[in-house]
Amino acid sequence: MNLNQVTLAVSDVPRAIDFYQRLGLQLIVQNLPSYARFGCPDGQASFSLSQVAHVTPSQTLIYFECAELDATVARLQANGVFFSQLPINQPWLWREAYLHDPDGNPLCLYHAGSNRLNPPWRLV
């Protein structure tokens, strides 16, 4: 089994397309005004947006891994993206930065390297 995509509810698909393209996702399907799908620039996962009348921001945190986290955050800040938490080293050996999309959905840009799937405390 492999995770294919996550679909996120948004109130304004064109506005969300602009935001997620600024993050670096590649628009591969667009059915305005109600749907869009992106390919992640690394790997095979996709990420999609579905329009709803009203978005209740999720408590589910979506993670996007960046090989050059600090440089990515600096580039995004220069392009007007606000981060609620700049990159910080976490006790679980990941470096993480936090932000929200225009509908308030929480996101994390992070770098974990080999610790993503093989932390020192891995069970198997």
C-alpha cells in the first residue's frame, strides 16, 4: 500500500492554487472552480484541493518534506508567505517550520533525512 494523495477542503480554489504553487507544488489537474490537483516535485505523491462552502480549519497537520528547509523558508518569506514558527530542531530529530494556508489549514515544512523512516528508536 502507498499513500497516493491528500485532498484538502478550501473555500476558494484559485486562491489556494496560487498559495500551493508558491510553496512549489506543480499543478497537474484544474477543474475550476471546484477542484485542483498538484504533483509533489519530489516523489510520486499528489495533493488536491476541493471547494466547499465553508472551511472549518482542520486539526490534521499536513507535512511537506524539503531537502533544503531553511533556504525554502527564506525564499517563501521573501515571496510573502508568513510562518507561525520558523525552522526549529525537534526532539524527534526533524527540523520543522509551521504555517497555515489561506483557509487556516495547518502545514509543516520539514526536513528529516534518514530519520523520517529510520529514527534511532524504530521498532522494526
